[in-house]
Amino acid sequence: MGADYSLGTSEHSYRYYRNAVEGHWDPYEIDLEEDRENLVAMADDVDWSDEEIENSTNILGSALAMFGAGEESVTEDLAPLAVALESIEDQMFITTQMYEEAKHADFFDRYWREVINPAREAVGMGTTSPHEDRWYADEYIDLFEREEEAMHRLLDENTPENRVKAHAHYHLTVEGILAQTGYWGLTKNFDGTADDLPHLPGLVKGIKLIRGDEARHVGFGMKKVKSAIHDEGVDEEVLHSTLEDIVPLVQKTVMHVWDAVDDPRDFPGTGPGRLAQYAADRHQGRMKQMLDADTEIPELEELTALE
């Protein structure tokens, strides 16, 4: 590094880094009081039975527990990519992503402590932990174990093919499909427009801010995969075969949330069928954007737009 050293400020990873710096937010600045009050009021306003309250609470609890655990997992698993990437611009961006994943985990942990458990106590239900086994499908655990393996493989075999596999697990599937589907469903159900479901403005605001962060994460991964295939000569079958193995785990994870109710069709909000379709649509759209050399990766605002 000499005196004429300068950053590649035109690089997409540097632009994503700057966007992260300028878009900083604090999970403790989000007001959660109304969320707690509205969850408690739901029991009286809707006149649900104790079983219906428990079921609805468990649907929300399962979704939030998986989000929280997922954010903790990806915070832990991102470090090998920081070692594998060579450019300073890429490394600068990854440092912001590691920080943001930790911040997301902090938000969901706070939400459980300050909203979920106090609301459960207020309606006569016992407190719970987001780390209880019942919240997690076997497929969810399998998905994150595979993601961890794909990321840590880079420490021993840092090849273009293995980087594509790592991005496919992390940025394209965990963040680009699973998380995006969950954010869409939670926003649809709790933004105040769904009948017989509480308005949770703090949760919706937190999700909006998290989606802003993850637009950069997903965009970074998509650009890296696209470059590997079109510029570095990685066979696109590497991407296809990787996703064929793990995308079904996403679909089964989405369906697991609804194990808390006897008949998901009785749930008043967005149910499993629409969520599964949304996940499939996201997958198909992202594949076209990466594999078609003439199709641009969307701008940040589009990458995690809910519709």
C-alpha cells in the first residue's frame, strides 16, 4: 500500500458500505409500548378463547423466535467470508453487515423481553424463551447448519465455486427468500390493516429498518454470484444444485409456523399458502436477475420491497 492508495469508491460494495453508514439506526430507539398494549387488548377486543389466544401468540412467537435465532446464527457465521474476500471495499462492506446482523438479533431479543413475555403475563400465560425447541422446525435447523458449513468451508477452500455456494446459502436463501418471506407476512398481518389481528407498529418499524439493511446484504450476494458466473466462469449449475438442496427447507420452515393451529385456514391474516407462493416467486425472480447477463440487479429500494 503506497502513498497513491485510494479506495474504489465506484465499486458497488463501497457504495453499499456508505449506504450502511448513512442509514444507521438503533434498535432501542423504537417504541414498543403500543405493541405490548395492543397484544394485551387483543384478548378483550376480539373475544377469543384462551386456546385461540395461545395459538395466535404461538404463531407470532414461532416467527419471532426463528428470526432472532437466525440473526444470531448469521452474525456468528459471517466472519469466514470477511477472511475470504480480498478487496478492501468488500471487507469494509462485510464489517457493516456483521454489525447489522448483531443489531437485528438485538432487536428481536428486546422484542421478546419487552413485548412477548409481558403480554403473555398480562393475559395469564406463562413467560417463554425464544430458545425453546418447539419454535424451530427440523428443516430450519438443517438450513442453518448447512449455511454454517458453507461459510466455514471458505477457510479451507476459498474457490469461486465455494464462494458461490456460500452466497447461495447466506445471502440468497436465508436472507433473500426466508427472511424476506417472513418480513412480508409479519408486515401484512400486523401493520394495522388485518381484521382481528393487533396493530404492532414497533415490530413493523423494526422490520422496515431491518429490510433496509438486508437490501444491501442481498444485493451484495447477488452481484457476487452474478460476477462469478458471468465474469469468472463458474458453471451456473453450481448455483442451481445448491439451491435445489436448500430451497425446499425454506418452504417447510415457513409451514412450521402454522403447526400451532389446528386449521391454518382459521387464521385471520396471511396464511401459509400465500407465504409459500411468495417465497417461490422471490426465488424465481432472483434467479433471473443473476443468470441473465442483460438483467440488472435491482436498486436497493427494490431488492426487499414487500410487493
